[in-house]
Amino acid sequence: MTTHAWKSLTVAGIALAGMASAASPALSQPTLEAVKQRGHVICGASQGTVGFGAPDEKGYWRGLDVETCRAVAVAVFGDKDKAEFVPLTGQQRIPALQTGEVDILPRTLTWTLRRDANGINFVGANYYEFTGFMVPKALEVTKVEDMSGASVCVQTGSTTEVVVNDVSTKHNLGLNPVVFDNVAATRQAFFSGRCDALITDAAALASVRATQAQNPDDYIIFPATPYMDALAPAVRHGDEQWFDIVHWSLQALFAAEMLGITQANIDEMLTSKDPQVMRFLGVEPGNGAALGLDEKFAYNIVKQLGNYGEIFDRNLGAASPLKIERGANRLFKDGGLIFPLAFQ
């Protein structure tokens, strides 16, 4: 096995960025009521990962995570733009949700037992991915076992801190984590050569490589572990109605794809005689009332945003600059892990 002369570096830190201000409803107040009084949904967002959550050149937020949150805004207000996005660091995300600074964390968290048991509820996975390392090709490293003594840029407050320690212990690698408090500093440090590897979700690494590397072909991405993670939108414990609204807004994206309903054909589908389609679109009433929403909430979501496949394609897939394969994020009928639930 090739021996590599890894760069050494003492652990560095960046001062925690101030939390973006947002209205903080009393936690005793139902979230739906607070959101309606405020006039928009507040979503925790990444600190700029193209394809998942980042403002475009005009400042308009785009990405898979962003559109997940917009789906909830459509369900509640009938308007995808009744949503505000607050960029959060790894350390800020969960406290911001628990204290009411934000109403939703869309897919920026890995679903884990301790997170689930300590003040937040995951509403269902909408992205499956492995944690990866990105390293310069010049180091001639293609697998974890080659990384003995490597320094790794990692964001504090994320599950990747645990992964680095687990991988180092399992393979006796002596990895040196270089910890930063925010995404921008972590990535900047890696590309400036301050550490040998960058660790995060593989799709985020692909985004970073495509949009921030001077020459994307100079870097390789490979799995940090053989395990796949489930990433999922999350809400606070204790508000079942809000949990249900966010959960079924997400499920509407999955179910529409399963039923063959798209942004382009949805009005034609209103005349369908298929009972499942009729219930989904609110032609047959009941689903909206059960959630305290308009009967056409699912129709409105797909009309304004499209189905999950369309959202994936334009933000991450073939119609995007990233060209990421759907893989495990295909519907189960297509060999993936996305399993839509019944609208009845």
C-alpha cells in the first residue's frame, strides 16, 4: 500500500456566526397558527450548497431543500414564495428549530437516534446518500485505507465529526480532524490546501467540486463508510398537526411522481376517474380537511413545484449542471428507496 506524506495541521476554529434573526413564536402556540399570523414559513437552510440550497445571482433561493420548504408554504398559503430561508451552521441548526427560530429544517440533518430522541421529529427521508471524502487526485488516494495520518476538514456540529472518529478508529488511521464552525470556512480551508481531505455528504461534495473547485477534475470523491445515511426534513417535538402538514407536503411530491402527475399534466389529471388520483388532487374531499388545509393542497404543491422527480432533475439531475444520478433516490418501483404513502 502506498505511503503518503500527509500535511500536518493543528485544529483550527472559526468564530460562530451570529444567528440570523427571525420571529420566535411562543413554543406553547401551535406552529400552524404562528406561521399563519406571521404570513410565511421560516426554514433553516444550508450556508450555500448549489443544488440543495443557495441563492441565485438575483438572491432567489433554489435547490432541493428549498423546494421542499416551498412545498409546505404552498400547502399552508397556496403560494410557494411565502417562505423565508435562514442559513445555519451545523451547531445552530437544532437549537434554532427547538427554540422556534425556524419552523422546519429541510434535509440538512442526518436522521439519527439521538437527534430523534432529543427534541426534534424527522418527517421522513427525502434523500439517501453516503458520507464521502474528497481529496486531490495528486495524492493518489482512492479509498479510506490509504488515508493514514491524513488531516480532514470537518464542520463542527455535524455527524461527519463522528464519522471521522469512527473511520479513524476502525482502520487505525490516526486521522487529524481540522474543525471549523461554518461551511464556507471548511471548504475554503480545503481548497487552500490547509487539510488533505474534505468530508460531508457525497452529493454535497459533488456540488462543491462542480461549483467551487478551480478544476473539478483535480479531485476525487469516495465513500467514507459502507453505510448510507437517511437525510430528512425535521420539525420540533410536540406539535402533531405541524408534523403531519410537513410530512404530507413531502409525501405529496413522492405520490405525484408515483401517480404520474406532473406540473405539465396536472390540470388534465383533474378529470381522471382513478380514485387514487381523485383523492390526491382533492376532487374527492377529505385529505385537506384532515390536515386543516385546503382540499387542493397537494394539487397546489405539484402545480407550483412539480413532483419529486421533476424537482430532483432540475436541481441535481440531468437538467442541472451537477448531473447527479438519482440512484437510491428513485422511487421504490424503479429500484430506489423512496416509498410514497397512501393519500386516503
